Amino acid sequence: MNKNIQQLYSIAQKEERIIIGLMSGTSLDGLDIALCSFVGAGRNTRVKVLQFETVSYSVDFKEEVLSVFSKQQVDLGKLCLMNGWIGEQHGQMINECLQKWGIVNNRIDLIASHGQTTYHAPKRLHAIEKFGNGTLQIGDGDHLAVTTGIITLSDFRQKHIAVGGEGAPLAVYGDYLLFSDSKENRVLLNIGGIANFTYLPADGSLNKVICSDIGAGNTLMDAYMRQHFENQFYDKDAEIAQSGNVNNDLLNALKVDDFFKQSFPKSTGPELFNISYLDKAQRIVGIESMSHEDVLATLNKFTADMIVDALGSVINPKETYVVYASGGGIHNPLLMEHLKASLPLVEFKDFNLLGINPDAKEAVLFAVLANEAIAGNTSKENTLQGLKEVSMGKISFPN
């Protein structure tokens, strides 16, 4: 047997597996690195986060990614070069974290890498008849594996598309395995660049589980900050938005898009929710000149309102629900204030009560997918949202 296959087989048989989950989202704040211990698989999965760190990206790194991010036309040579370069950069970040944590690389069984999304193209967005859904994440797994010496699973979203999905969101698999509860109707709300949610009914019914993108999370606010405030990639603590006023005409115009009429599940990205989307709404209402404070206040309310609308569509007023929020948006006090004010009958609980740092959640969920790919059994848990049994992730060996 090939020694790499033998090593993979041995990892699958281990009582405990040590897996590093990586997440680099559309907000481009940094690389989330979650060092996790896994015992079991499927509904018997037990995970413990041993270490977690977000390694902040330099301004140069962010600008390089933004040069190929969410654009219909990019320098193809640059995109080609960045695929390996990002894999190497992420690998070096892992090496530095392991050294700081006092852990040698050969103690790690697997790396689960989400990669850096550069373009997300569900068919409903690109509307080219002969092509199906598409998505592209760069940060090559082979470069990661060679740089760290650790077997790497990456490019998880392609299998989801290949079997009929849109490639996003994938949170439902880890959410269902880790966070289902027989006593609570749970909504796991993630507010990253794009906002998404997973609804987990207390009765555990697979056919009632919903996971879908909602719309803009932080992406419009962050894009506006990058455009108008040099080297400021987000509105820290909503300081600017809180000093502005919501323009209701602009707010209503932002809410008019076919995406919001589509049924769950659905996916989207900055390919739709971008500065052009804002510019179009401003032209429609004839308010092309507004203060930065008022624009950000309105974008903040837009994000909140669309989350409220989405959650409201799955909530039965006769039942009780608990929302556990994660992602960068939870650190935006104005956004969270809007959500809690508009959902008074829903209880918001600290995500830490689930045993995982909310900032680490997305990285942990990709580690779950790697654990399932190596040690799990194809079962009903992998048929969520109408997709047939599926194991996600491409395997890269370090030699």
C-alpha cells in the first residue's frame, strides 16, 4: 500500500484525531486557525478546541486578494500565481502558530482549509444557460501540505456543487452534528461578509433543518469603508454608523432584489452585494450624495432587517427559539442592537455556551468536514437539504 494511503488509513482508525481548521472569509480580516481534538464521527462527534487564533492579514496581503476578489475581469496570470502563494502564506501562518503553541507539526493529523473565495457564481446570479453553479477558492492544498508537512483537505465546496448544491453555505453539516439539541429550537446565525443561518428544530427532524445565505452581512459596510476611508477595512465598533441616521428611502431601495424573493436554501456573495449594488439603489431614489455616516447607518440597518426577515420566515410564533450568533458581525454593537430590538420574542444566547468560541466556529466546522471525510460513515446526516450522500474535501499529501 502507498505509504500516504497507509498514513491516512491509520489516522482514520485513531481514537483521537488532531485537526487544524482554517477559515478565511470574504471580510478578509485574517486567517482563523482552530486546533481541534476530535473523537468519534457523525452524531457521535466530540470536538474540543485546543487553541485558536486569528492571524491578521497585512494591508499588502489584503490588497493582493482584493485585486482578484469578486471581479468578473481579473489578471489571469495574477490569479494563477496567487493560488499557490496563498497556500504557502497560510502554511507559514500555521507553522508560526504551532511554534508559538509549543506543538511540533508531526503531532497534527490533518489540516482542513476552506481557502480564499475569489468568486461565487450560483446559476441564478450568472444566468448563463449552459453553465451550472460555480465557485472558486484559491490557496492550493498541495502548497499548504508541503509547507507544513501535514496532510491537507481543501476545496470542500466543489463536491457540494457537483452533487447539485450551490457550494454554500456548508455550515449545516457541522451545525447539525455538533449543535442539535432536543430541548431548544436553535438558530445558528453567522454574520460574516455574507450572513447565513442554520435552523435546527428541537425534534431533530432532518427534513426541517434549513441552512441558507441571507444576504449582505458585513460585506457592503466593509466595501464602503475601503472605498472612502484609507486603510480602514471595517467600521470598528460601528463608530461611524452610530453617528449617522438611517435614510428610509435608500433602505427600502436596497431591499428590492430578486434574491430576497427566492426560497431557501440559496447562496450569494459580494458578486451581488457590492458598491455597484449600493450605487444603483442610490440612483433609484435620487440620493447619490449622502454623508458617510448616513450611508453606513443605512447599510447597517439593511443587514439587520434582512436577517430579521429571513429568521421571521422560519419562526413559528407559538414556539420558542434561541439564536446563537457568530462571525465578525457580533462585534458590531449597532447591528446586534438592531437585531435584538426587532426580534423581542427570540432569545439571544452567548455562543460560548455551546462550548466553542464564536470567532472560531467557521474554522471548526471545516475541521468537522475533514473529520467526516476521513473517519465518518456516509449516512443520513450527509443528505441534508436534499443532497445525496456526500463526502467533501480533496486530499493533498506533503510528499
